[in-house]
Amino acid sequence: MVGDMDRELIKKLQKIVGNGHLTTAAEELSCYSYDGTGRIFQPEAVAFPGTPEEIAAILKLANEYRFPVVPRGAGSGMTGGSLPVAGGLVLATSRMNRILELDPDNMIAVVEPGVINGDLQKALKKHHLIYPPDPASLKFCSIGGNAAECAGGPSAVKYGVTRDYVIGLEVVLPTGEIMTTGVRTEKGVVGYDLTHLFIGSEGTLCIFTKLILRLLPRPETKATFLVTFASLPDATRFAAKIMAAAITPSTLEYMDRTAISVVGAAISPPLPENTAALLLLELDGTGAEVEGQKRRLLPFLEQQGIAYRYAVDETERDHLWQARRSISPATFSLRPHKISEDVVVPRSKIPDLVQFTEDLARRLDLTILTFGHAGDGNIHVNIMIDRHNARELENGNVARKRLFEFVIKLGGTLSGEHGIGITKAEFLPLEIEPRALAVMKQIKQLFDPANILNPGKIFPNAS
Ligand SMILES: Cc1cc2nc3c(=O)[nH]c(=O)nc-3n(C[C@H](O)[C@H](O)[C@H](O)COP(=O)(O)OP(=O)(O)OC[C@H]3O[C@@H](n4cnc5c(N)ncnc54)[C@H](O)[C@@H]3O)c2cc1C
């Protein structure tokens, strides 16, 4: 794959997207050269197409001239998916940011890929509807990026992830054909399920240009509890047990002592001094449903002598959520870099996972914090390092490898929502057996014979 885009090619691209919608200016390219990993790969040009037809023309040109095309939403990905590792063109979807249809009667929305998740949530509010996938990055990440990573969020424990809400698509294939998949109906089983093949394909099989989304009625009310524990094993055992007690929280978010230390000052009133871990537990539904769940939850907490408090109003609830959503950026107050993993284990194995990471941190003399979606076993393990410190970098990489091996041993998976991208590609064979890996590569080859679309991602040595 070569990445030299000469003047003639740039002119052709400019003609496709129109004046002002393509840049090769170094200072602008640098804004499209990084993502949530902090790694940097400079593209040769960035295009801002406005229609599926323009994207199709770009991909046809890319096949003719053999240059890489890398789709990019908001660039908040945590595994390098939007980085142009082989050079070429970044295709930014920021201009394609319209909500095309809101159909409250059939509870669907049709959106362009550049719509920001949080903007869609706001637009749905006045119709008393929600689009449940709610990544902590919802204020800035795009629906196209969410679909490409199959993003999840705190409410996944009750409502599921992006895959459960995208029912149909319009896509441009890597060879430049426009294609639609899926349905606009609640059910549909006609032919192979291409929609769900594309969800989570990390921008390697197609570019989404329209997404048909399933919506749900907005829950009437919520009750938010902050549950604190004096010991880490108590918290993780509780998280595993609560789901088995017929209590269905809409979120069950966990923070260990170190995670609390980086955002704790934002939590008011202050936490009990002996807090070693906490759970942010939310119930939602109709008033009667929430009251019913509370009647189960409170005795459950009280019988076990577990300390908790209740968010008395919307302001206190927002405060708690703001603290939870700021953990990821706040971790940089500990060390300048991190190896950020989003492994998933069966819920009953969360205590083993957390104990393992504590032992690992001690043995390798590293700061490792754990937080995240305890309700579905998706724990964010953040290994904090200074990349310029050779010992920390080496030990961080050792910690990550041992973590992955242990997760697989527990019957878990390497990623619950961030995907593989470039950061985990070398570990794919730990989880995916050789036959399945070969089938995945054949699928990529079928859709993208010239390896134009987002090369160098997911598969080990894929460039
Ligand atoms: C502070 C913070 C908190 C986060 N919290 C969460 C969380 O709770 N849950 C979670 O799941 N993730 C989380 N993330 C990760 C990230 O926000 C998600 O992966 C998100 O889905 C990426 O969206 P984006 O628009 O930024 O995509 P980008 O980073 O721009 O791209 C991500 C991938 O999608 C592809 N892509 C983008 N648009 C398209 C398109 N139109 N067609 C095809 N492929 C496309 C890209 O090529 C790339 O492979 C968090 C990130 C940060 C920085």
C-alpha cells in the first residue's frame, strides 16, 4: 500500500468534495492525526464529504490510485481505529451530521454518521424517547464511530449496546458501491444479517452513511444510589450478587480506591473516610417499577450492613455522573500516559480479576486502577505509566499481556466496547481461534480486495 498523494490526485479529490472541503495544510492535518490513544499518525489529506455519492466517488478513486481511506468520526476512539497508520486520506464525517427523521410512532430515528450521540439524546428528549447506548464520551463521540466500535455505556447492563439498536444501514462499500441493509421494523430475518456484520467492524468493511436506530420510551423516573464499601472484595462480590437477586439496575458502575482518589474531590458530600471502593447504582422505569425495585434493594443493602446514600435531586445525580464520566481524563493526574483496557469477565469472576490486577500492580511496581461497568463484567483496567520511563513502559506491557491471558483463562474477552484497532491487534490470536481468524480475513478480502479501507487495523500484521 503506498501513500503518496500527488497534486493531480488532490485536485481530483477536491473536485469530488468541492472547494473548502479538503485540506492538506499541515496545521489542519495534525488535528486529524490522533485519537484517545494519544498516538500520532499524520494523514496526507483530510476530506469532509457531504453525501454518500461523494464518499462512493472517493473510494472508487482510492481503488484506482491505491491510497488508504480512513473513516473518522470524532476521533475519541481508544484503540487507534481512526488513525491513518498507512498514510493516505482521512475521511471525516463531521459535515454529515443531520438527524434525517424522527418517527415517534414507530420509535425509530434515521441519522447521518456525524451526529453527536449527546445531540441525538437532546433531540429525543422532547419526544419522551431515548437512544440507550450512552458511552461516557457521549458529549463528543459520533453515532458512526459508536456503530463502528459497537459502543456501550453504563446503561448496557439493562439496555444492551449499539448492536441492539442499529436495525438498518446505508453504507458505502470499500469498492465504492452504495448499499442498504436491514429493516425499519421491530423484527426482520430476511437474508444474512449484514447490518450486524458491519456493526463493530471498526471502519474496515464499509463507511456508514445513514443509520436507522431503534428508540425506547424515556423512563419516567430514576433513583440513584451511591454505595460505599470498606473493602474491595466486598464491592466486587456485591456487584456479582445483586444481579442474581432479581434487582435490575439500569447502571451499576464501579470505582476502586485509586479511581475514587482522582475524582473523589468532585463527590459531595465527601465519602466516608474508610471507602475502599464504590458502586453507582441506578434504577429506572415507571414510578411503580422503581419503587418495586427499591423495595428489593434497600433490605438487601441493610441486611448486609452496606453503607449507601441516595441522590436527592437531579443536581446531585448529575454531580455523581459527572464524577464517573471524568475518571478517564482525570487518571492523567497520576502518570502522563496509560495503557487503557476494557476487558470483560463473567460477573462472578470480577472479584478474581480485580484481585489479580492489584497483585499485578504490586509485583510490577505500577499504578493500576480499575473502574467501569460492573453490572456486565466490563471492567476498565488502566495501567498508568510514563512512556519515557523504560522500566514503566516494559512493565506496563508485561502487565497488559498477563492481564489478557488471565481474562481469557477466566472465560472473558479482550474488549467489551473499545474494539481492537491497532493497540490490541497482536493479542487477537489469544482469543480468536485460527479458523475463525482466517474466516474474518476472508470477509475483509471479499469486501475490500485492494485493502483500501482502514488498512492496518484489527488483524495482526494487517497493513
Ligand atoms: C473520555 C472517554 C470516554 C469514553 N467512554 C466510552 C464508553 O463509555 N463506552 C464506549 O464504548 N466507548 C467509550 N470511549 C471510546 C470512544 O468514545 C468510542 O469508541 C466511540 O464510539 C468513538 O466514536 P468517534 O466518533 O470518536 O469515532 P472515531 O474515534 O473517530 O472512530 C472510531 C472507529 O470508527 C470508525 N468510524 C468512524 N466513523 C465511521 C463511519 N461513518 N463509518 C465507518 N466507520 C467509522 C473509525 O474508522 C474508527 O475505526 C470513550 C472515549 C473517551 C475519550
